Amino acid sequence: MKSNNLSIVIIAGNEEKMIVDCLKSCDWADEIVMVAANSSDNTVSLAKTTIPEIKIVKTNDEYNKNFTKWRNLGYKNATKDWILYIDADERITPILKTEILSAISKKNNPSAYYVIPRANYFLGKRVRHGGSYPDYVKRLYQKKYFKGYQGILHEEPIVEGPLSYLKSDLLHYTHRDLSSMINKTLVWTDMEAQALYKSNHPPIVWWRIIRMMITKLYERLIKQKMWKDGTVGWISAIFESFDTFIIYARLWEIQQKQNNKI
């Protein structure tokens, strides 16, 4: 019988291909809360079939731009003393489960939250370079010290107290195919460009775009040795350079539109 005083909060959009395996890796928690953000496929029905007692919180808003809101919806609906956040493309391994249960079972645990190393898979391949590992993420919180999330582009937890580190990896199956990578780029680069514009970034000229692209490629491939991850490493590094190009091209476009209004 479950009795671990843990709520797992899962953020999921249209994730019918990923949600079942995600939930199966989480089915040991006392409570599972899934925030269904703009879900229009079979994600919700598959979740209910996999975990009949799952708590579903539905929300509809601008696609992929409200992660703080979604995470806070999960926080408000979680009732246990500990909260663990998981995305639909992540998996909890048996060894990580054991480590989490050991951490939250400690009496008078002084840790306000735990940071977890994340093992990333790009295009189905495990990557270890280019800053992809250990990719620490803040995910496990003792609720009495945790007040939710804040921020728009890169949400951050509102938590007071000491942190601790877990040793076991959280598996992350990100960038599953080039089509989804391009779709994410269209959303995230717009947000990045808007954030740069609001911070009064200097006017964009052609050489700045080229410099930033080369800098990103050098940082990932050479400095952080992503070439060691083989073909997938090269694809990922070049794609990040492309991302950088789109961000600064979008920023240039925003600046031009604002200048034309004057």
C-alpha cells in the first residue's frame, strides 16, 4: 500500500505518445496530479486509464508560454507534504525512486528541496557533452518551504531553506525528432527575442548575428566537447546555432517594427 506522503505533478500538453510510460514510472506515489495544458489529443483519457485515481487539472491558454502558471496549478492541487515535478517526456528509474523515498522518509529532514541530475536523450540517443549532463534540475520540494513558481521565460521555484542533491538520474527524452525541435524553436525563440527586446538589447546588426552563432557553435562543439556525442552531437550543436540565428533575427525584426512606429 502506498504511504509516502508524496505528490507527483506532471505537466502535459498533447503527449499521447509519452504519457503512459511517464505515469507508469510514477505510479508508486501517494498522489498524482496532471496539469493538462491545452491537451486536445488522447493524453487525458490515456492518463485516466493508466492511473484511474489521477487528479486532472485542465487549462487552456497560449501554447507553451505559461509554464509558471501550469506548475502553480499543480502546486495548488497537490495535498501531500512533498511535491515532485515531472514532465511527460521524463522517466523516474527504479534507483531514483528508491533514492527519493529514502530522502523524504527522513524524520525532521532539514532539506527544503532537492536537485536531481538529468540524463538527456536527443533524437533517441544518450548525450553526455555540450552541457547536456548532469543538467541539474530543481524538482523535489518539501511543501512547507515551497510557495510555487515565478518567472515567464525560465520559471524558478519560490523556496526558502537549504538544498540537497540526489545522485540518481532522471531520464529526459527531449528533442525526439526534428519536426518537434523546429516547432519548439518557433515558440521559444519568439519568447527569447521578446525578453531581449524588453531588456533594451542594443540594435542588431548583421555581424552580431554571425558572431553569436559562431560563439554558440564553438561553445557547444569545442569548449563543451559535444563532438564526442557523434552525429547527434553535431546535429544538436548546429541546431542550437540555428536557434541563436532565429532569436537574433526575430529581435532585429521586433526592433525594426518599433523603429518604423516612431
